[in-house]
Amino acid sequence: MALSLSAVRPFRGVYPVAPTIFHEDGAPDIEGQKRALDFMIDAGSTGICILANFSEQFLLSDAERDEQMRLCLDHVAGRVPVIVTISHFSTDITVARAKAAEAGGAAMVMVMPPYHGATMRVGEGQIMAFFQALSDAISIPIMIQDAPISGTPLPPSLLARMAGEIENVAYFKIETAGAASKLRDLIALGGAAIEGPWDGEEAITLMADLDAGATGAMTGAGFPDGIRQIIDPFFAGDRDGAVRAYARWLPLINYENRQTSFATAKILMKEGGIIASDAVRRPIAPAHPATRAGLVELARTLDPLVLRWGA
């Protein structure tokens, strides 16, 4: 059966991660942030995720994080669902962030399992308790982000168990190696409790993940219209059309994944006149001028809206 995109539960479709826009001096650019969000909606984003790793959340102060959440939720104002990332090692801080996100109008929260640094992690029992406390505190769905950055093993059996036993755990962003195989195992083990098996990692494995049963994609924010060209035909039952679109967009997806990372959307948005600065915060270095030029050159061959929206 073909799946349609949905801005209501069950959430499906393209939910890119919004970049955090800065002035050249590193201060948050409020008006630039609003324009970035408006572009993302106009480019076909089914929903938007904020404060994720691709938002440079690890470079924001707690106060800036709170301000960014309020700004984005207020400016989007229900036009599309907003997923708020709330990851933190502390259960209590994560719960407080979840409550604030729900009170502000978030449709969902996304969170990684507790980790800190290279070796400080917790076991399966503590992971279960962490997500149970989070679920007990809110009524909106929880997306577990299964990301290499955490270094925390989350086998499909554990994810399926949490989906079955913890009320609000229903969505899973799988961006580890072998994502398609993990998605298949998760869906087989969890059944109907797996409301949203999602693709991640800038859609680098999107086609394989769709074939495995993914119903959503959380990508970078530079070209949601391009990701829609893959997902729309696939969900309409035109897999051949999806494969052709994936082949067209894959070089740009790969460039983002392997070369320009979370700077990608900001580089393209600046090039298209959407924002004034594509600055990233120290100690992150800006893209080399030649790498930046390569990204823009490749993007121009695909004519994404990001290069025309601000004209």
C-alpha cells in the first residue's frame, strides 16, 4: 500500500533539521532564522526538526537553546509539525526540556540515549528507566535517535521492547551502519508499536531505508524539495521514479554527508540570498573555499529552490 506524507500522526515524510543561523560574529541571527524556516516550509518540508546535531546544538548555551526553541515554535506557528531535540545525559534535565517543548507546541521530541564523552554511558536498564521517565512526563510521541555520535548500542530488540512497553516511544531515527537491516529487524520485532521507522544521516541510505520500510526521512535543510522528489513517487507506488530521483540527488547528498556536513544548508541558503551569513561557531572551521564552491557548483546542476527562493 502506498503511504502518503502526513503532518498529523502517524507522522510521515520529509522532516529536515533546521540549521541555527548566526551573524558573522557568532551571535544568533533572529531574522535569518525566520527566513530559513520559511524557506524550509516553502521547499516542501512535511515538518521541521530543531536543536539537533545538525543545528549545532552542542555550540549553544542553555539560554540560547531555550530562545531558539521559542523562536522556532512561535514562528512556525503550526504551519508544519516541529520536532524538538532534547538530548542530555541527565534524566531530570531531559524531562524538563521535554515538558517545555510540549508546552511550547512541539509535535514530538527527539532524544539520544544518555551518553557523555567517549566512555560515559549507561546500561540497558538505565536506558529503559530514562525513556520511561521521559514518557511519564509528556503526552507527545518520543523519537529515539540511534546515532553513531552517542556510541551507545541500541539493538533492535531493545528498541522494540521500549516501543512495546513505554507508552510514548513510537518513532526511531536509525542512522547507524546497516540502517536498512536494522529497520527491517525493528519493524519485524516491534510490529504495530513501531509507528515511525525513519531514515537519517542526510538521506545517504534513503533508498535502501525506504525499501526496508522507512516512512520518514530526517535530512539536512538545504534541499527538502529534492528529497521530496525521491519520497513522493516512492510512497505513490512508483519505485522506479524514486530510484531515478535518488540517482540524480545522491551526489549532492553525498557531498553534504562527506564534505560540508551541517554547514551545507547554510552555505546554500547564503548563496541563494536567504540568509546573510553561513557562519559556524568556533571551534568548528568554515568550509574551505574550494569545497564550498564545489558544493554550490554541484547544487546548481539540480536547480534546488534554495538557490532561487531569496531572489
